[in-house]
Amino acid sequence: MHERLLADFEQRKPAALARAVSIVENHRHGFEALLGALHSRLGHSRRIGITGPPGAGKSTLTSRLVALYRSRGLTVAVVAVDPTSPFTGGALLGDRIRMEEVALDPGVFIRSMATRGSLGGLASSTREVADVIDAFGFDRIVIETVGVGQSELDISRTADSSVVVLVPESGDSIQTLKAGLMEIADIFVINKADRPGSDRLRNEIELMLGLRMGATFKNIPAHHGVDLKRLANPAKLARDAALGSEAEHWTPAVLATSAVKNEGIEPVAEAIDRHFAYLEQTGALRERRWRRLRQRVIEVVEHRVRKRLWGDSTTNAWLDEQLASLDSGTLTPFVAADELLRRSGDLLTRMDS
């Protein structure tokens, strides 16, 4: 069905890329066959995730990174996940408007995607769209999440390197105490660093990194109620101690930028390059990508199981017949679920025609 499309895709025609992305994003007929045909081409692109709370300046930072990569001769694709329009169900396209200065560059491809109810900061088909772009041969894929806060953890399963963007105000210091953001970040960027409080936020993040990795108190004898006043600069001690063991584990960089002023962007790109080199040297890149592939298989299985079970009229009719017993307490949901799976064996193992 997609022979002509694949031929145009092979010739790197932008229209073919846009069409392929639309087919995959909207799960149109034949999208699985299209993804299957492109699968062997994956692995060229470096995937960079940009996440953080709303208003942190993620789109501006992304735009500056794209411009920097283009100045180095790299091709860049941006997958910008926007809020869903309540009227059309599509993306509101706010990110694309903010990236207008790079949008017309022929070496840049920008795709806005709607979350469509997804709570993980990404649209449900983001990883599939990134696969299409990867197969097309872009050097960098920057995936910017919608900015929903603590639930934005999907990016860590999608990107090779995750950049968490924070700003000095709006209570972002509390974000340093949240395990989610601390765990997914490979690089921290304090944007709008010309505003008051940026140094304090940086110190808090570095201190929390030291506490998480055990660097701050590694050389201090165990004692109940350690007096932090004994440490002249706890954040600096954490940073210095962590740097000494970088060969064993990656210590997230904490960088300051002012994306609007185009300040501090190059150190961010360099930190991303260092992180990717670390992943390659330690074998963590293959581990991350294998984990991503494993998760992809799980998602496909779950989608097919849901579709087969709840799209089957006989299964739904059987479940409706059990409601009276469930309501009376003579049947539990767990027993009903086990029976449903037992009687649905043929349904779940059949090959799609």
C-alpha cells in the first residue's frame, strides 16, 4: 500500500516524511506495516528530551538549540507536544509559533502533536513518530513535552538524554525535592537565570544531587543529626565529590541559561554531547535503547489485547452477564478476570489477518 510513499521516503522528500508522520501519528490503516518497513533504519538519530513545568522557556531553549545545531551543519527535527484543542482535538500549535525563526530552515522539521488525554507529558504516538523521523535520517531529534509537571516521566523512556528546565520563581525549588524530576534528569537547566533566586535554585539542585548520590556526606563520620553548618559550602562539596566518580556514574550537569538572550546555550549542547559520549562508552546507550524497544513491544501487546478483548461482542456480553454476581458479592473481580482470560485464549493468540 505504501510502496510509493516508501520510495519517496527513501529519496528524502519532505512531503513523504510529513505524510508518513501523519499516518503513524493518527494510526491510519497500514501504519504498523509502515513502521515495520522502517524499523531496520533506526538508530541514526540522537534523541534529546526537553521537559519541565509550564512557563520554564522550553520552546525558546529548544529553538536556540536547533539554531546551534544547524550552525554546526546538523539536521534537526523537533517533536513539540502541545495541549489538545478542546474543539478540534488537535494540537494548539503554540510551540511551532514560538519556533518561527527556525521553522523555515530546510534542515529543520517541526511536528506539533496533541497530547489527546495522555498524562505522561507526551502524546501516545510520540515514540512512533520519533521512529519515523529517525528512519528519515535526521542527526538530532528534540522532543519537547507539553509541560504538565510531575507526571512528565515518559520522556525518560523516549530520549537518549533528558534535559529538565526549571526557572527561579514559581516554586521551582520545591521541584528539587520531587523524586520524579530528580530521577529522569540527565542535565538540569536553570533558564531565565538573570532573575533573582537562580543561584539559590542551582545550589539546592546540586545539594540534592549530592544527597541522592551519597556524595555530600561520603567522607563524614556517621552521626545522628549532622550539622550542615560544618560544611562551608554543601553544594560545592557535593559537586566536587561527584565529579571525582563520573567514570562510574553520570553526574547531571546543572547549567544556567537565558534562552531569550541566547546566553548559555552552547554549554547545554556540550553537556548533551558529553552525556551521549558517556552513554556510548559505558554501554548505557545500548541498554537504554534496548529498554525502549522492550517497552515498545509491551505497548503493542497491551494495545492489541485491549482491542481484541473489548472489541469482541461475545466477551463484552459474557462480562455483562457477570455483573449481577459481582454486585451480590458471590463473584469477585479477580475471579471474573481469571475466567475471562481463560475463555479468551483463542481470541488472544490468533494471528491478525
